[in-house]
Amino acid sequence: MYAIVEVGSRQYRVSPGEKFLVEKLAHPAGSSIELPVLLLSDESGVTVGTPHVEGKTLTVKVMGEVKGEKLIAFKYTPKKRYRRKTGHRQTYTLLQVPPEKSADVPQVEAASLTQPTEVAQPIVEPAAASVAEVDSVKATSTDEVSVGTTPNADNLATSAPAADASAAELPAPSDPTVKTNDTPGDN
């Protein structure tokens, strides 16, 4: 099932439960708008209006305003050093078509949603370790150095490679005398 509706001077094909963007409308978020239907397709067939389908309107909900994709306007005159770059983001209104009510899906009443339901509490047993057991584990684990431990002065002295003398002579990366490929005109 779908319908073609008119918003402003444009036409949109919409289906139940669908969200779509239209040009900015002067309606606050959360309000409802009735749109004229130009074409309606359902189980009985397609109904085409002249120009609108008689007695049919589509009520949509305003979700809010969103900004569209950024567009760049760039003016350029060669050999005259004239360059102007501006950006633009169009504001749109986001509309949502209400979902189709089906006879197969049971409808949930609002009264049943407001009443709290009781949730069973999970059973959590406290840990049986005592302070003496934790101290004994710490004493045995500090004697060995494993792969996942943090390096300290003892295990770094044996595993670290010797420092090169040439590494000390290199300038720092934040030094302004170091040229990178990011600087324009220095190729």
C-alpha cells in the first residue's frame, strides 16, 4: 500500500510507517498535518484523483527539522586570484506516516503500558575468597613476569634494544624546520 501526496509544490510517494523529508514547514515538532492525496494504491486497486482523491487525506506527524547535505558554491576566475568558497545546508522538515493498523496484530492498550511489572531479582552469591587467600595470590604472581604484565625496570633492561646514536640527532616532529608534504608551495 502506498500513496502519492502533495506537500508545497512537490509530490512524494509514501508508505505506512515511512519517514520522509520535505521543504521546511512552519509547524512545530509533534504536531500533525493533513496532506492531500493525489494517488492511492491499496488492496482494491489504484485510485487516481483529478487532481486529488475525493475524501482522502493523509495525516502525518512532524518529527522536527533537520539540515540537509552541505553544498559548496565556488566562484573562480583564472589568472586573476579570485576565489570565493561558500557553503549552504538547506533546512528540511522530517515527517512520519503513521504505521498501518492491521487486524492480525493485536493492539496494545495504553492502560497496560502504564502499570509496572514485577521483575525477578537475580541471585548473586558473594565471593568466598578471604583476605588471606588474596594476599597469597599476590605474593606468588609478583615473582614471575608474564607476557601480559606491565613492563618495569627489571624486565626492560634485558628486553629493550640498545639506543642508536643517530636517533638522538633527529629533530622532533613538531620542530618548524622539518618540512612535511602538508605545506603548500614547498614541493
